[in-house]
Amino acid sequence: MMRIASQKIVQVDWVDSSVLTGWQTREEIENLKDSLIHSIGFLVSLTKDAVTVSASYSTETHKFADAMTIPRKAILKIQYL
């Protein structure tokens, strides 16, 4: 994999909410668990409140695409790749 020197790539492990659609029993709803998510991307921003990663980066325009901001409260781990 070619490394883009000016951009850091990270893996963010975080907890997301889960949802059920349609009709469920009380037991099915009570058994609903959080979802463990692993997001990998270009590090756009790292603050005390949130981390923003992007799926794509253009070396020609220096623009990012498909960015996602994850609240720090939901983050379990950040690993630089």
C-alpha cells in the first residue's frame, strides 16, 4: 500500500447504538446490544470531544470524501496504522 506522507491513517474502535425495526417482543428488545465498530480512514481531526476520519483523500485537490465524526464518549481505542 502506498503511504501518503502528509496524512495519518488510523483505526478507531468504537461503540454504536443498535436498532430493531418492525415488531418485537419485550425480550427481543431487552436483549438488544451495542455494536462494536472498527473504522479505518485518514485522520482529519482529533479533538477532546471527537475524532473525524475520512474514507478517501485526494492528493491533487487536498480534499477529503466520506468523512465521519465519532464522539470521544463512544471511542474505545485509536490506533495509528
